[in-house]
Amino acid sequence: MTNEAIYGLWLRLGYGPRLASLLTRLTTRAGHLPQGAPTSDALANHVLAAVDDRLIAIAEAFDLKLSRYLDNIDLSGTHTREAIPLVIGLLREHGYAVRHKKTFNAGPRSARVVTGYTVNSLRAPSVARAEQRRIRSATHELIQKHRAGQPTTELAERLRGRVAHLRRTNPGAAAGTERQLAAAGIDL
């Protein structure tokens, strides 16, 4: 979600341009909502609420199940291929870019991963195993660089967001990562 979309949201909520600009600077980083920030999810949902009614209509027209988590839109059913172009058109009408590499029609045996969470397990959503491995690898890299006296600020900032993402559905794994870092003298 871009800072332009967030600025527009603040304006629509009734804030003047100066305050909307300040709030945008406080809630975005490098032109986008930062992953893991406590405000990011709510702001993304507010911005995308404008497309929800039409998304629901598209899903109903094709007898599909719709779920939207932040900026991830998932449709399931037998006619998803027909609905995807309509959803892309709707998003483009509202000024959103659609990454084609993130647009796909999964088969019946594929893992359903939404914003890094596996959602088709019998349990609650969980951070995908591949992402958990990448977080463990980044944790190890950070510890090694810290011990070697190398700069770690940027790596620690990226890992902080990833651990916050992990904490939402896998609090035990996030706590374990934080304990491992604390034992190495690193505080996220």
C-alpha cells in the first residue's frame, strides 16, 4: 500500500492536508506501509474497503468463496479463472497495481499461502514453513554478524518486521527467536 493511498485515506477521513501529510509520514516508510507495524493492517483494510462490495458481487456471480486479508484477495471455487480478470480490472479502476507474478490459480493439492500464511491447514493460519526457515536463517546471520562486530542495524530492522509477522500466528516461534537473539545480546 503506497503512501499516496494512505494520504488519500487520511483526507477521506476528514483530516486536512497538513495533518494528513504528517499522519502519512508517521504510518509509512520508504513510500509504503511497513510490514509488521501495528497500524499497517488497519490502514490497509480501510483503504481497500472501497472495493469490498464489488469483490463480493464478483464472487457471488461465479459462486466463489471470497476472502480478503489486507491486500491479498483469494477466491476459491470452480470458476476462479473467469473471475480473476474482473478482479484485476476492479483493482486497476481504483488505481492499484496488480503483480502478475503474485496472481495465480492454485490446484486442489497446492498449499494456499496468503501474505506468507498457510491458510488451508486444519489448524489456524500459520506462517509458511519456507518463511519460518528464512527467519531462522536471518536470525543466525544477524547473530553471526553481531558477534563479528559487523554492522547489523539494517538486518535487525528487517528481521524485526518478519518476527512481528511471525508473532501474529506463531507466537511461540517468535518468542523462541527473540530468546535466541537476547541470548546473543541483541534486542529487537
